[in-house]
Amino acid sequence: MSVVDGKSVLLTGGSGSLGRSMVRTLLTTTQAAKIIVFSRDEVKQWEMATEFGREPRLRFFLGDVRDRERLYRALDQVDLVIHAAALKQVPAAEYNPFEAVNTNIMGARNVIDACIDRRVQKVIALSTDKAAAPINLYGATKMVSDKLFIDGNAYAGSQRTRFAVVRYGNVAGSRGSVLSLFKKIAQAGQRLPITDERMTRFWITLPQGVRFVLDMFERMRGGEIFVPKIPSIRVTDLAKAVAPDRPVEIVGIRPGEKLHEDLITVHDARRTFDLGDFYVLEPDMEWWTTNPHGGKPMPDDFQYSSDRNTDWLDVPSLRKMLADV
């Protein structure tokens, strides 16, 4: 039995790549009573409605997380929320900083307030590796968003609403990912742009991301940041897997881009616990009971970064994975 069985689930940003995959999983593997897609893109919602047909459990709400009143309406009698709405493109956030702040930070605040007032039971906010030790505006806004959701548990007080965060790396096959870019450029017969030959990234598939989020609804108590153990890739290996015959061009690191990404920094090590398939970062709050999940404490110098990972996808492994994306 799933924690979502018999529940009403709302997804902000639900017409995005992960939202579509999440809806498909909820419809086919759970007994969710109602699934609400909340997003501002009417075209994507129409495409989803066409794809899923006359599904009586599926609802669509046009709206923006910046609009608190619309959120209040959409959250009426909702039990669980997955917050995926965000402005995610690093260059776009650098060029439009106030827009990123309004969506990623003020939108997060609106979701928190609305969920508490509507007495939602559990909320999971989706984060990114760029929120750990951020060097660009997108990462910085998501770091603030993560803190708002974690601290939202104290803000909720005696209300029943509980908040947690799921943080992972690049999602294979999502819109705007480096994989999508490489495929498009390869089909056009052009050189594949590599910013730096040393660059590494964490890698997760859409189904893996969806499954992890749903599993953490079962685990969460409220206040955790959950981090799955996922493999790393070298961007040069990804290029070889996508288009082995295409030449590459070294274009240099873009503003706000890292050589390697972190999911857990050394500063978070003292409150990080190993739960086997994933890590949990506990909140640094006096109301939190230390290690309620029974995990193994990590050493003080622990750091989970894409270049120091022990799990890697090589070119053959990437090609096998790409066949299913």
C-alpha cells in the first residue's frame, strides 16, 4: 500500500518533465484519489490532457506559485504536495534575477503559507545539486527555498503540515538538460559543445527521481533533506555515448557554472546520516530528535560531490541507459 493511496495529490510545475512522469506513475501504480496538475503553461497542460485521455482522477489548474490566492483555491482538500515549480535555467536566472527570486523564493513562501492554512498533510519540495554551496543565482534561490521549506516545520507550529526536501542532480531526458542539448545538436550534424573536459555531473533518470520522491513521503517526519545515492558521469563520456562520431568543441565554462557539483558539502557532514540507498541531512534545530531514521553518522570530513563519487556511468552504461530515455 502506498502513502498516496486514497489521497489527493497536487504537483506545482506539474506539466514539466518530472511532473508528467510523476502523473504517469501515480495513475498506473497507486490508488491516489485525485491528482492535480498546477502550472502556468496551458499548452503543456493540454498536451497532458490529450496524452492521458479521460482520466477521472486527473485535474488541471492553470496558475502560478507567485499567485497566493490561486494556490489557496487549488489546495482545497489536498493531502500531499510535490513542489516542482521553479525557474531552472542558470543563464536565464542570471539575466532575469528578480524573476528567479519571485518564483523560486517568493513562490516557495506562498506554497508554504497556503499548505499550512489549507492543512495539507505532507509537502516535498524538489531541490538541486546547485543549491549546495551555490555560485549562481539559480542555486542561491534554491538554497533559500530549501531553508524556507525546512524551517516551515517550525513555522507550522501545532498545525499538522510537515515539509521535507528531496535534492538530486541532473535528470536524464528532462527538458533543457545537457542530454537533450547534445541530441539536438548531433541531429543537426554540428559539433558538440563541451565547456571543460574535466567536468562531471550527478545523473538520475526521471523514473528514479519519481520513485525516490514517492518513497520519501513514506520516510519523512518533517525537516529532512533527502539525497539519493546516484552515479556520476563525465560530460565527455556523455558526448561519446550520444554521438560517438561527432567532433566536440571546447567552449569554456559559462558564468555561474561549476566543474563539479555537490549534493552534500563538508559543512553539512556533521548532520548527515547514511540510510543505505540514500543520505538524510537533518535540520539543525532544537526541536529535532537526532537520527530518528536510525542511519549511520557520516565523518566530519564527508563530502558528496560528483568528482569524488565511487559510482560512475561509463560510455557503455550510458548508452544502455539512453536506450530507455
